[in-house]
Amino acid sequence: MAAGAWIFYNKGRKNLCNGGINLGTGTFRMALFTSASNAGTVTLSTYGSLTPEVTNANGYTTLGVTLTGVTWTAGASAKQMRFNCSAKFWSANAGSIASIKFAVIYTSGASAGAKKLVCASQLSTAQFTITSGNRLTITPAATGIFNLAG
């Protein structure tokens, strides 16, 4: 299954440009959302505005996982900057992780309103389930999650 490209939330773009999101020192998380979610709506701005997240059970924890290996470095040319991270995964155990359709990257924060949305990817055209004993891995493309080019 091929995931869709990462799409920016409108407010996420604004926060990147005005310093509300710091790609160099910020802490980022990736969470999974269901097919009934509004995660594909680019006008959302905070984690608290998202509905509904995948159920907290069987290897999935509400709020998702912290991104590791986060880099903000030169891209393919000197005029590019690339945001990237290590692959993230969820392993279903003692039951399935059901109704998955979207992955969302957001900033970590103390409250739902402080958790600013950055971008989202539609992982499939229809919802899917990770059955017990299996794993979902989300690996950013070789070109990163996104590039800013001059």
C-alpha cells in the first residue's frame, strides 16, 4: 500500500514561517487517525481539533509516538532544506489496531491547543487494520517528509 504525500495544514505553514514551530529544536509526534477523522482537512490548526484518533489499545497509545532521528538539513542542493525523521512503527499485540487511514505530525505541547499541526498523510484510500502480530511502519521518502527549495 502506498501512502499519499504529506500535506501541510494551512496554520502549520504559517507557524513554520513565523517561528511558532521550530524545526531545529522542536519535539514532534506522529499519531494515527481513523477513516472517520477530519485529519485531511487542511484548515485545522491543533491536535485538539482532530477527530477521531485510533483507539488506545493493542499496541497503539493515544497521542502516537515521538519522532526520533529528526533532522533539518541541506537537501539535494544548496538551495534546499529537508525535514526528515527515522521510520516509525506500531506493532499490534493482544488484538488488532483498527480503522487506520491517516498519519499526522504535530508539535509536542502541554495542552491540546499547544500541540500544533504540521502535516498529514492519507495512508490508504480506505481504512485498514493491523492484525495482532503484525506491524505498520511509516518510513519517510528518501527526499524526506518535506523540502523547502529556493
